[in-house]
Amino acid sequence: MRVEFVTSAPSLALRPERVLPEFAFVGRSNCGKSSLINHVLARKAMAKISGKPGKTRLLNYFLVEDTYYLVDLPGYGFARVGKDLREEWLRLMRAYLFAGDRPLAVLQLLDVRHRPTEEDRRMTAWLREAGVPFAIAVTKIDKLGKTKLPERFREIAATLELDPATPFLPTSAAGGLGRDEILAWFEAVLAAGGGAPGRANPGTGGTAGRPAR
Ligand SMILES: Nc1nc2c(ncn2[C@@H]2O[C@H](COP(=O)(O)OP(=O)(O)OP(=O)(O)O)[C@@H](O)[C@H]2O)c(=O)[nH]1
Ligand SMILES: [Mg+2]
């Protein structure tokens, strides 16, 4: 897999000039976004595994196979950063998700050990509202006993009020699980237009497409 770090954009205006389909990884701080990106890219340290949550406010772009970008977004939900910074990130994320000027699909990550929070629910609601194709990745499944997983998956799906057609992908960066499923979802999205506004959205029930303009 050919992978290149492209840029860390502090604002929408500074996204890469070259427009390609983007797959953004979103989720709470520490839920495992950077680890899952490294797992998907089969790289040890392409995305930085953070020791200090709350430091980055940047949109980190990785170019894959010269075809699409993976975007590591700032994590939400830190208790430790100030309210102003939290709101600034949320503004940036919302602006990014609703920009509508580039093909976009989103992988929303949830740590299997925690029940979805209000912020997780809000993120899912935004994704529905934005009309972008999205999938759910449950992370760190190595951390929970196998017999407990199905119940936790049901809980997550119910709390987020997921459509049964929304792709739901159990993953573990540590255990090497979920990579093929994520790559298959990327392929499905790319085949359907890469999440371009107005195109069909595979796996989101087919009704979430933005009107063409
Ligand atoms: N056991 C286990 N630990 C994991 C897994 N994925 C990530 N972690 C650990 O969870 C912590 C957070 O991982 P990150 O990938 O930095 O999480 P992040 O969502 O990028 O965090 P922020 O960038 O702060 O928002 C690290 O200590 C990782 O080693 C996993 O699949 N299994
Ligand atoms: Mg990270």
C-alpha cells in the first residue's frame, strides 16, 4: 500500500489543493483513531498515537494509493481542555463535515469499553444530517470478553439509533482485526462515487444523499 503524509491543515482553507475522496476518522479522544489509521495503512507510526490528548486541532491528511485521503480529525470530548477550545474544535469539525464541496465519507469510532456519550450521539446525528456516507467502527474489541461483545454492539447501535443498513465494523488495532472490512467499505464508497454530494451512499440506506447542485 502506497501511503504519504500530505499535510496538517488548521482550517478548511488549508486542505490539500488536490481534491480526492476523503475518509475521515472521527471519535472521542483516546478512542483509537490514530491507531486504527495505522492499522488500516499497515504502518506502525504514520499517524501519531497521542500521549497528550487535546493537543491537536488539525486535520491530518494521508494520501493512499494516490487515490483517496484518510483524514485524522481532532478527538472530541476531553474534560481537560477549556470550553473555548472544545467549541473551536466542534466548529472546525462541523464546518468540515458540512462543507459539501469535496467527496467525503466518515468512519465514526467508538471504544468498545464505553457506552456512547451525548457527544457520540450528536456526532452520529450530524453525519445523518450532513448526508455523508458513514460507517461505525467499534475499536479495541480485544479489551472486552468475546461473550460480552454482541450485547455491547447492540447497545451501541441502539444508543446511536443506527439504521440496520449502516455498516458496523468491529475492530482491534492491537489484535489486527477489521482492516479488510474497512478497506472493503472504502471500496464500496469509492465505487459509488466516493461520497460525492448527490451520489448514492452505500450502506446508509440509500436515502441519505445530498441533493445534487
Ligand atoms: N488494547 C488496545 N488498545 C488500543 C487499541 N487501539 C488503540 N489503543 C490504545 O488507546 C490509546 C489511544 O489510542 P490513539 O490511537 O492515540 O487514540 P486517538 O483516538 O487517536 O486519540 P486522540 O488523538 O487523543 O484523539 C493508546 O494508548 C493506544 O495504544 C486497540 O485496538 N487495542
Ligand atoms: Mg489521534
